[in-house]
Amino acid sequence: MFEATQLNRRNETTQKLFRLALGGMTGILILPVILILGTLIWKGAPVISFEFLFTGPTKGMTAGGIFPALLGTILLVLVALLASVPLGVAAAIYLSEYAPNNWFTRAINLAIINLAGVPSIVHALFGVGAFVIFFKFGTSILAASLTLAIMTLPVVIVATRESLQAVPEAFREACWNMGATRWQTIRRVVLPNAVTGILTGVILEVSRTAGETAPIMFTGAAFFLPLLPQSVFDQTMALSLHLFVVSTQVPNMPEQLPYGVALVLISLVLLMNSLSIALRMYLRGKKKW
Amino acid sequence: MVIAPPQGVTTTERPVKLGVAGLRIRYGEQTALEGVTLDVYEHEIFGVIGPANAGKTSFLKAINRMDMFNTDMHVEGQITFNGLDTRKVRNVYGLRRRIGVVFPLPVGLPLSVYDNVALSPRLRGEKNRAELDVIVERCLRRAALWDEVKDRLDTLGSMLSGGQQQRLTIARALSQDPELLMLDEFSIAVDPVTTMRIEDVLKELRQEVTIILVTNLVQQARRLADRTAFFLDGRCVEVGVTEDLFTGEVQDQRTRDYVDGRFG
Ligand SMILES: Nc1ncnc2c1ncn2[C@@H]1O[C@H](COP(=O)(O)OP(=O)(O)O)[C@@H](O)[C@H]1O
Ligand SMILES: [Mg+2]
């Protein structure tokens, strides 16, 4: 009485087929990732050394290290974080905790989503107009970082809003019922429970900008600088631009060197990503509800 | 036959803690509760019974002015607390502080046991640790929870059992030093033994605070409430001395049917 009918068998076959097809698609998906990482490590790893990481380029950038670019990228991302996090978090708190649900709020939310879709070269031109020229920061770390900050603002807002909305509404209501104001509720109950999500989400998103080239190219990153930047009003070298330069702009470049730069850049981003993912997993284990 | 509109029992001259007149609550266009006129006296346990969706929770929300946080919710009519119109009080946060609320499912805030109870005093600006210690111990004792948690005040409130969490929320409500305590079907997620313990706590508290007890268990209203209101389908069917309602001295047949468990 448990023999398979023809329909059963046909279902079984279909299910196997689909499983194979979907699995195959997934395989195709990760193929490029493996190829890229493999090539980078294969060709780039021999170049990496203490000297490569901690000295500056020499001989018209065909030799020596990448320290000014590495430092520059870290600086750019840090300053961008400093600018975009307070602004983005404040905006997200307003939108999620205070803003009434009306057409105006919905319009703002729509604008944020669209802002996330603006091409980075457009942000770059905005950065030139606003920070380099109008605010007279010149081409500088400050102008470049602020451009990056504007570019990352939408994702910071979205990441923060998601963390805030993950805090159950019942907590807010319990707090309001005790006579707490909205702000007291946010400060005592909502933020302490959202802060880890906000932090890790924001680091994850902003660290991705380490690889951006267009927004910093016209606003603060330089091809080559003999000295390290002394303040945020100086220009800086950056890994992404440096990679562009050594791969396309310099004659007689040793073949391995650009791979080394790319490997450092991608490692930096992956390192920040895995740090924030690890932090998130650790903190999620300690979650309080 | 015309039935007289429900009125507070007027045989006693007790001071009115909470006065409700012509209350109507709607969410958007949909009316959740209307035609409620009743008084709650000082130091009584006032029961509210009725089937689901009768408007009981909305009634409590209106008293605590929670419509402020929900743009959909509209409250008409008058609610007075200590004779003051709650729509017109200047400090609505101060009003809410004098009214403690306990929800159907315990909402243990993601804080330690201590911090849960100390939250309300801290919101008022109390920072002195010794003072807070006293308040926390007193409220936990009054909620019959102290003996069970006194050695682990630093554990998260959500690590306690369901019944303990519900008593924790009662302790938290008491830490507001409320004049009015409102409980919304508190025993829904609590075992019978804990329910009885909490009922004993409420009997004690009656000496000091006024209590509105919304309950899904009619027998609980009978055990505790001095007077009881029966809500049905968004209307207050009647208000009476609890014992009268349970012995059949009702103005409306539907009340008798509900109390006898014939529907609901
Ligand atoms: N936040 C809300 N938004 C819209 N309608 C609601 C809301 N809360 C309650 N209602 C409606 O109001 C009516 C009364 O609900 P409620 O006060 O929760 O009744 P009870 O507590 O007696 O079960 C129900 O029909 C319910 O659907
Ligand atoms: Mg209810």
C-alpha cells in the first residue's frame, strides 16, 4: 500500500532536477569569487612583505611599498565614519522613533532609497562642488571623506533603522506607560538594545567604501605624494586610486605589484567585514530577549 | 422594555478616583468602544469583564492617554483622574507615572531584575543607590517576588520564569508609587499557583491603591472585585456590585448569560 505511484515518481524526478539546477546556479555564483581571490593570492602574495606594507613607493612607484596609500585609505574611511555615523544615526532615530507616518516621511524614505542608487561619480562631482569649492576645503582628506560620508549616509540610515525596528514595540509601550518620554525611552531601552546592531551594520557598510575610487579621485586622493598627510586638510594617497595608477598609468611596472596592491585592498575590506560579523555574532549570543 | 443606562452604584458616598463620562474610542473610522459612563472609587478593586474585542484594553489605553503614541486612536468624552480632566492635565507624563499598568504578557524590559524595578525611579531622576535599593526591595516584596530573586538581582529579567516575570512587572508598576494600578488579563500566561499568589498581592494592595482589574476569568472578578463592569462588543453593558452580578441581580440578561458562561 506504500508503493510509489507514477505521480510520486514524477514528483521525485522533478525535485531532483530542480535541486541539481539550483545547486549548479549557486556553484556558478561562487566561481568568480574563487577565481578572483585565487588569482590575487597566487600572483599577489609573493609581493607582500613587511617592507611592502610599511614603506613608501620608490622608483616612480615601480618598487617599494604602499604605506602612504594604506594609511590614506584607513584615514579616509575613519573620517568618513566620524562624519556619517552621527548624522545617519540621528536621522534614523528621527525617522523610526519620532516621524509621523505621513506623506512627508514617506517622501524622505523614498529619497533615501534613491540616494543609495546614485552613481558614485555623481557623488564625486557633488563633493567637488560642495566641499572642495563651496566650503573651500580644497582637495583634501576632509573633502574626500565627507564625499564618502554623503555617499554612505543612506546605508547608515537603513542599517540603523533596521536595528531600531528590531527592538520590540512592547518595550517602548511598557516604557511609555511608566511615564517616560519618547527620548527617555529611546535612551534607556531602545538604543542600548540597538547599539550593537547599529555599530556592526555601520562598520560593515562603511568599510565597503574603502574600495571606492571615483568619489575620492577629484576630492582628495592624489597619484603620488612624497610626504604623509599632516592634517585633514592635506591630500592623501589611497589604495584604490593607487591600484588604478599602478595598473594603468605607469610604464615598466613589474607584473606582480598591482596584484599585491589589490590583495591588500581586498584583505582590508574583508578584515573589517569579518570583524564586524564576528562582533555581531558574539553580541547576538548575548542578546537580552 | 427600556433598560436604564449603566450607572455607577450610588448607594455609597465614596470619593471618586476615576470618572468616565461618555467615553468613545475609535481607531480610524472604526469604533472600538462607546457609551462608557462609570466611576471608580478610591481603594476599590474595579473589575472589567467581557469577551475578546469588547474594548477592555482600549479602555485602559484611553485612561493612560496612550492615544498620544498612536495617531490612529481617537478618544472622545471625558476621563477625570482625581477630579482633573486627563485631556487637560499639563504634565501627561506625570499622570502616567501615577498609573501603573500590567500587560497580559509580561514585558520584562531587557534589563536586570534590579534595573527593571529601578527604571521608574530613575526616570524621575532618582540616582542615590541606597534610596534605589530601598525602593527595589520594597516593591519586590510587595509583589511577593523578593524571596525568589533577592540573590540574583543582577540576572536579566527575561531569565525568570513566566510567573516571576509577571510579578516583576507588577513590582515595576509599583515602583512608580501608583495611585491607580491597572491590570490587563494578567493571568493569561501565568500558572494557577502564581495567579493565586498575585491575587493575594492584589488583596493586600487594595488598602493603598485603587485597582482596575481587566480579566478574562469571570471567577477572578468574583474573587477580587468590589464592583464590576461588563463590556460587550464595544459597549459597557452594565456596572454593578460584583456579588449582585453573580447572584443574578442584573439589569441586562446578557450579563447573566456571560457570567454563567453561556457565551463568550
Ligand atoms: N491599535 C489598534 N488599531 C486598530 N484597531 C484596534 C487597535 N487595538 C484594538 N483595536 C480594535 O478595537 C477593538 C477592541 O479591542 P481591545 O480593546 O483590544 O479589546 P479587548 O481588550 O476587550 O479584547 C477590536 O475590534 C480591535 O480590533
Ligand atoms: Mg485585551
